[in-house]
Amino acid sequence: MKKAMAGFSVLALFLCNSWAQDISAQKGKEIFEAKGCAVCHKADMDTIGPSLATIARGYLGKEIELVSYLRGQAPAIIDPARAPVMDPQLVKIRSLFDPDMQALATYIVSANDRPF
């Protein structure tokens, strides 16, 4: 019985964490679209900016670095030579509250989990 309860607890924790990430990614998508990020960043095609897929691969496991970049506190990992093009956009988003900035980063990195 203890093993079954432990297994259930792990499953419940996984489902809650997954659900919370889904909610965070949805909020991040709303911010991404509202702030105009989608104009330059397409799902799977580099245009003015790198694609979400490219950014997600580069920042996978590095959401803290992504948040630091979006706040203007760290250099870009993806295509640093073109990063100055992003500076005006960073001004628009760097003042997001921490939960919103984290949601935005979660949405961007979760592009690894979405089919295109």
C-alpha cells in the first residue's frame, strides 16, 4: 500500500507540475503575442529574428539565462551579432513582473515540446 501511495504521489506531483507549466506557457504565449514578439519570431522559420525553435534549442535548460537576456542583463546566446536589432523590443519587455517574465521564458523554451 505504501508503494502505491508513493507512486500516486509522484504521479500527482508530475501532473500538477505539468499543468502549472502548461498554464505558465499559455500566459507566456499571451505576453509573446501582446508585446509583438511574433512579428519577428516565427515558430519554425528564421525571419527578422531567430525562430522560436532555434531559441528554444539554444536556451533549453537555461531559462534563467533567457530571463537575464530579456531583462537586458546578459548577452544573447542565439546570434549575438544580430542581437542589437532586439534592443528596442527588450525595452518594451524588461519591466515585466517576474511571474510574467518567467511565463514568457517558459513559453519560448517550451517550443521544444510543440510540433511545428
